[in-house]
Amino acid sequence: MNRTTCKKDTADQTVDVAIIGAGVVGSSLAYALSKLRCSVAVIEKEHDVGTGASGRNSGVIHAGLNYAPDTLRARFCMRGRDLLMAWCDELNVPYTVCGKLIVASRMKEIDGLRRLQSMGEANGVPGMALIGPDQAAALQPGIHCVAALHVPSSGIVSPYAFTVAMAEEAAVNGVTFYLGWNAERIRPTDSDLAIDAPQGTIRARWVVNAAGIHAGRLAQTVDPSAPDLFPCVGEYLILDKQAGESLGMSVYPAPPVGGAGLGVHLTPTTEGNVLLGPSDEYVDDPEQTSCTGKTADRLLSEAQAMWPDLPANLVIGAYAGIRAKRTSPETGGFGDFLIRRTPNVDRIIHLIGIESPGLTAAPAIAEHVIQEILLACESWDPVPASERVRRPWPTRFDELPEEDKAQRVADDPDHGDIICRCEGVTKAEFLHALSNPLGVKTLTGIKYRCRATMGRCSGGYCLPRIVEILRDEGWAPEQFTLRGPASPSFVGTLIEEDHD
Amino acid sequence: MTEYAHTVDVAVIGGGPAGLAAAAAAAREGADVLLIDRNPQLGGILNQCIHDGFGLHAFGEVLTGPEFAHRYLHQALDAGVQLQSHTLVTHLSPDGALTCSRYGARETVHTKATVLAMGCRERTRGMIRIPGTRPAGVYTAGTAQWLTNMANIRIGRRVVILGSGDIGLIMARRLTWEGAEVVAVIEKLPYPSGLPRNINQCLLDYDIPLHLSHSVTCIHGKDRVERVTVSRFDEHGCTVPGSEFELACDTLLLSVGLIPENELSRHAGVALDRTTCGADVTDTYMTSVPGVFSCGNVLHIHDLADWAAEEGERAGVSAAQYVDGTTRPSDPASVAVRPGDGVRYVVPQRARQTAETVLLSLRVTAPRGPTTIRAVSGDAVVGELRLRKAHPATMEQVTIRLSDASGDVEVRCE
């Protein structure tokens, strides 16, 4: 079994704040609260943080031009991008302000670019320029368009690295994570609030519902008039790093009118791959993250319209995420973020409909919840910097200059043992990921933390090495899981082994 | 930690059949040779191939993979090759400097010639874009072979195998022996991708159904594979509506092709062939980067390890001769050798005018009956091979006489 909590004993006590959902919003809040003298518990139904929409998106730091000026989306996007970059600096999470091009493939789409530009200007987005096809191709070779809006302040960040780094640093600073706890109900009691899960009950003075796609349904357990959410799946393709060598910035189409997404775009990742997507299709099942062949073909053809040289033979993987949309399939478009207080119950805060730009906005949402709501009622002092424990996101060995690599190997010989050839992951990096403070031992969790099995061979090379390391550490085959106890990688041994 | 020489005549990267044979051959030619392999144990994938069928051509004997590797390992040792295992070459610069990484050390090796013999990797689910969920229980056949044969791990109980490549066929039999139920082997092409002998010995002998012209079109199961949807494909590669059926299983193995592992080569500036995904080489197996040679599965996918080893020997000899300058493998290779009708690829892609005879390796595009593979230059036939039948699963070889050639050579099926 994976260790699912950091320390279970607090389950019997009432914590100051319980956060439901360890996505980027819940983790941002946990991270920010870990800097204050208060007790915090995070309840997450999966066996790791950031496994839902937070880890399954474009990884774009939005500039802030897609939202009307008077919306929470605009406000939290603009504030969130500054905080996100500051927090990435604190946590050593890599990000790049690479800029983006929004391209018009037909003359009639240029008006749409102008609308975005004026909305961006109203929101305070700096440096935008409407440019011609030659200038666009000079900024990003190979791009076909009739015009483009260049947005230099757009950026990229690894969404799971950011989420994991915040959660891990929160954990080493005293926040308790209950992983594999499926919160089913929020229940006010005489003295406090209770969160009921099949695994147990968490008691808290404050509850923040950051349950993503499940936030609406969960809110309704205590607040029947809370709105429904509509799951809308976005599928992506991942391209080999070889493709990343020729894409320097994000490339978006002119926004589709009434669409549930921003259109199929190309985005470089901080690790050098290219993401292509997302689709936008409403589904019934909020956990429906499977991919379809038809959609993959559509993603490729739409992306090829903007980037004809797109190397379709360099697809190495696919994934899908679920948008938590407030707008129904009939309505389309986007709803605004909803920060809802439960009538007659003071200390429950629901964060509902946090779809795009949720990643960018998450730190600002956390800041808002703390500054405007919690600290209006509470007097928690900040924890002095000298008392804080650090768990910085590790700089990848593969990205170090050659002379630093030799030094690292001299410091720790396990850095010489490269276990993942595609991503250049060393055994020392793998062991660091394995010893994460959340106690996550799933193969997917280790993958997100050090990139082993994440490259072009999908683990063909490193899985045997990982198995050898963990078998040497005493793991039985049954202990290997992809995402938790329900997804065992193996079923046992072939011949009985001696255990002396 | 043993120390190895950091300046050598020839470095061979990869210690599978091609690399071991190349290193032994280069050393027998008198070169000072270092072989570097990333695994703790030399032999490459042969070590996990505990079935027999190796060595028939090279030694006239039936050997298992490890036995076959052992032969070449001894040849290398007898010839005085320095062997450096558990060391990964992370960078190759065009001037022959290799960055090598191993436990506790990161160092540079300087060479006069380098032989690339890194082998290949398996095509993955992501590359062929199988739709559906992403549960545990999806493995490439070679990884499954390692887990089964080298790690004593039972990967699943009810197995569907997609692709009739040789590793998939071998694994169908292997998993059956280990008590798993192999539900079916599914192949998208109308003919098997693996060798006929493996179809007989691994599927027919065990009553494992082979569904030709079918593919897995959806994977089901949120956490672990629960079942797969299988659909029929027509001659245009489109699914036949209504042909879908489902197979319950907890494991899906993929044996859907191998890809030469050329990231190191590409970064060194080695020009690659779009069809083979291996280097574009001359008749001496020299790549577009002078002094860098390529052989085995990193050059093109072989059907038998015997042929990969033989190719390694030829590349090893060339590398040694390049270093000592007795012959001139570096002469301009001005004769292009091209695939024509019915031929998917030919290796080498170029030949020196001064070469007298050149051995070509090739694959046909589709199964054929009686076939003559003919190499033609201008009006002259410079080489010919008559076959009772030809199959893409089988690598064919034909020797051409360049002395008879009047310009470029085209190889075609007639």
C-alpha cells in the first residue's frame, strides 16, 4: 500500500482549514497557508496531487487577454501570473515567458484578434502587437497566417511540477495531506465542520472546496442551490522533443466563436516537448479522460493548418483533461469563476468553475481566499522565513552545463547512473523523487517528479531499471502501481522467491 | 571502479550482437578497441531472449540468445577488446569525442573512429495512437519479455497481443508457458509481420488465434486494462463499420515495430534515411560524419541477430581500416543505391566507385510469390537474387558488382 497521509493523528483533531482537492488551486492555498501559523489538512481522492485538470492542460501562463475586464477570470489571471512566477522562483519551478502568437488564417478572423487586443489592453496586458504574416513567420518560423496578434507576456510552466512543488513544500511545513480520501460530504456540526469520506472524517473550523470538476456536486451536499458543473474533455497529443527544437512560442488560432475552449493550439513545454490540443467535447462522466482516434486526427489537422511542417510522426503520447465548466453544452462559451459562501454557514468557501485560466489564476485565488476571507476573521501570524523548511523543485541534471554535471557526479555517484535515456534522468534524481514528502510511490507520481518513463520510449528503457532499483529496495511485484492500489502494474511473481 | 583508456582507435557504442561483432572484428584488424555498453551485462537484448533459434547462420548451430551473445563476447575478449559496461554514452561529437556517464564518473573518450551499434527501441502505444483510457497493463512486448525472463514478474493473466512482430509472437508462447491465457494476436496488416517459423512455433502450436487485418481500436479500463475493442481494417486501412468486437483481458502487449535508436547520431550530425530511420551509409558502413560507422539494428531493423552480427563485423573491419589508412573507406561514395519497384529500402544507400562488390540488405514492400530481385545500373544488371517467395518480414541480401555499373544502382522486384 502507498502511504496515503503524512500523519494520520490529526484526523482526530479539528484543523483550522481543511482543503478539499489537491489540484493547483488546493495546493496553492495549502502552500500559501503553510506560511501562516495555522493548521491545514488537504483531502484528495487520488493518490497524488495535481492528477486532474491541474496536470492535464496546456501549461500556459496566460497573459490575460481572453477575459472581459470586470470578471474574476481577468482579475485573478493578471494577479495570478505575477504570483505564479514569484512562487516558481521561490520553489525553483522552471517557467519561461516565451510569448504567444494568436493567428488569423482568414482575413475575417482579424477582427477577433483586434477584440482580444482591446480586451487585453483593458486588462493591462503589455506589449501586444497586431503583425503581418512575415513578421509572424520571423517570430516563429513555419507559421502560416494572414495576420497574428503577438502577446509577448504569455508564458509556459509545467503545471504538475508547479502543483507538486507547492504541495510538497506545504507538506514539509506541516500541512497534512490525506491522499486517497474521497470527500463525499461537507457537514456542519455543533462545534465545527466535518468532511466525511469512506476513509474517515476530517474536522475543521474552515472548509475550502477546491474539488475541481466535483466542486459543484460537493457544494450541493451542504448548499443545495450551488450550481452544477459540466465536464468538457480536452484531448492533447504530446510530441517528441525533436519537434520542440523548432517551436519557440505558443501558437493559438483566432478564438472560435462560442467555443468551450480557446481552440487547438501548439505549445512548447518547459522540458522541450510540444503539446498539441485541446479538443472541447462535453461528456457526461467527470472522470472520462480517455482519448479518441477521431479527435487525435482532428487535432493534427487543425494544428497543421497553422504549422504545416508539424512533424506528425513525432507524436509520442496523448492525454486528456476535464474542464469544470459552468456553461452547459447548449450555452457554450465561458462562465466566470465563482467564489461562493454557503448561506447560513459561515466558514465554508466553494471555488466553483475554475477552468481556464485556472492554472495562472490559482495563486491569486489562494491569495484572495486568505486575505479577503480567512484573515478577515482570523489572526494567524506569518511563519518567519527562518523557520521554514525548503523542498525546492530539483533542477534537472540533464539541463545542467557539462561542468556542473561532472561536479554533481563527484558529489553523488548515483548521478552518473543514468536510468532514463530519453530524459537523461539519473538514479539520484529517481531516488529523490521516490523520497517525496507526500509519500507518493506510484509510477505516475515518480514520473511527474523526475520524468522517468515520460520520454519517447514511454518507459521501455527505464522501467526495467526502475523495477531493479525498487526490487533491490525490497518491493514485491504487487507493490508497483501506476496510480494507486486500484491500478497494479504487475500481478505477482512467476516462481516463488526465497525470502530469508 | 576499473579505469578504461580514454584515447582509443575505435570506440564501439553498444554491446549487443552488432557491437560485439564489430568490436571483435576491428580488434582482429589490429585496432585498439573500446566497447561501451549501458547495461551491466554485455549482450544487449540477447540476454532476455532465452528462446533458441539464434546462430543457425553464424555458427551452424541452434543457440539461445545468451549463448549466442556469449560467442561474440568471447570473440571480443580473445581479440583484446576493452569492455566497459554499465556506461552510457550521452553525447557524441563529430570529432570523435564521446561523453560517457557511469556510477561515480562522467568522462570523455577520444577516438579516431566510432561504430554506432545502439540497437533500437520499441514503438509505443503513444506513437501508434491507440485510443481509449490509459490504465496499467499496457506493455511493449520487449519490456514484457524483460519483466518475465529477467525479473521473475507476472505481468498479467489474460493477455491480448497487438502486432505480429517476432517479439510479440515469442511472448505469446512464453506467457502461455507461464500460465497466462493469451486470448489473441491482432495484426493490422493482411499478413503476419513476424517470421513464418515463429507463427508456426509460437501461435499455431498453442492454438492462439491470429486475427489478420484487425487492430485494437480502443483500450478500456480506468485503472487496469479490462478489455479492448478490436476492429477489422479494409485494404485502404479504414475500419470496417460493424466489425468491432471486444476481448476481455487485463494486459495488452504491443509488438508493433522497432525504431533504430539514433538520438545520439542525430545530435552528432549523422544524416538519417527517412525509411529505415537509421543512418545513410556507404558500402563501408560509414555515415555522413567521417569516421562514424553504423551497423546492426541502429542502422536498419534486422530479422535475425545473425545478420546484425555479420553486419557488425563488416562495419568493424571498415572502422579499423579507416584508422590505419590501409584502404580508403573514406573515398567519396558517389554511386547512389536506391530502392525501386517493390523494394522498401536498401542499405547501404551509397557506394564508392572503387568498391568491387557490395552486399546490399533490403526488404520488399509486400508479400510476393516467385520474385527476382534485380539490381540495375543503366542497362546492366549488376546483381540478382531469385526467390521462391518474398516477404517483408524477411531481410534479403544481394551482392552487386560495381565494376559492371555505369552510374547509380536501382534495386527492384521483378
